[in-house]
Amino acid sequence: MRRLTRLAPEELAPYLLDLPDAPPHAPAPAAAPLDWKAVFGNDHPVEIEVGFGKGLFLVTAGEGCPGTNFLGIEIERKYTLFTATRLAKRKLANVRVLCTDARAFFRDRVAAASVQAVHVYFPDPWWKKRHQKRRLFTEEFAAQCARVLRPGGHLYLVSDVEEYFGIMKGLLAQHARLRELPPPDPKAPRHDLDYLTNFERKYRKEGRPIHRAVYEAG
């Protein structure tokens, strides 16, 4: 991971959303869902990216859609701080990042029908049986995606692992509220900013197939 000039904590603070952690399998605490207006200071629609890595999507989407608020969730603290630094250097006031487990966060802190879009790009498949409890996409998480999307909202799913992609689609097919739309046109990007994430840039340059799906909430 390339190094960025370190910024002072007070410079990063406006871009970091800090909440107490809750284990994904623990009973839901008595915490109220987040008030998006309080988080962002406006009533603009909110989109959530789960597993943002080095933050390429959040940076390009935040710059390209100033009328939309973006929240990124990442389990790795180093990537959270790295991306917060990128946001701070660009003064992207419509983006926040949070280091937590997305499964517990969706369950406990996101109100029903409050999100315009959920973006899940290249989630780790965790192949080993003893690690599969770490998988993001479970039956519960698929249900949470269906719950938090507002009518007409969208879930965007991208993976380079065909088997895991099929598992995720199978879980989402169980929810009548989600209607699968035709996948986006996979045209070759014209330059690096046309890639959704750093993983996509790497994998497509290696010639790996990329699997995509889009769902609309009814």
C-alpha cells in the first residue's frame, strides 16, 4: 500500500465516523439507528460501500456526485485511516468512513428503507471452512440489504470469484423485494478512474473475468 503524507488526527476526524463495535453474532444492542442528517449535515441521499479497501470508489464517487452522501465501511483500520487521508486531502465533505463489521452495523444502526444504494465490490470469499463465519454475505446480511434499501434503491454486486458470486446471487434471490436488473455494460475502462476499485483495476489488467449484478428494491 502506497504511503500518504500523514495528517493530524483533527484533520482526519471530520471524515471518520466512530461507533462502538458490536460482534456480528451478538444480540442487537439498544442503539438507535443513525440519523443520516446528523451524520452528514444535510438531507441528501445516502449510499453505503461495504469493504472499501483503499477507497478508490469512495473518492471517485464522492467527487463525481457531490449531491449524494457516501459512507464506507471497512473491517481493517489501516485502510480506514488510509482512505480518510485521501478524503481529507480532497476535502470531500460528502464522504465518511467507519471501521467496523458491516453485518452488525447494518443490523443495529441502519434504519429500514433509509439508503439509496449499497455497493459490495470484491468481497473476500473466505474459502476455508473454519473461516466461513467471516464471510460478509450470509442469509442475514442479504436480508439486511433488502431491508435498508428505500423503494427504487439499488444493490450493486461485483466479484471475480464465480462460485462465491453464485452463492451471493442465490441468497439475494430469496428476497422478493429485490428484483435483478440487467448487469451493467462491461466496457473496457478508458483510464484508471473508470475502474470501480483497485481490485478491479488489477484483475481486469490480468484478464480475469468479472461478474456483476444489480438489484432494485421494490
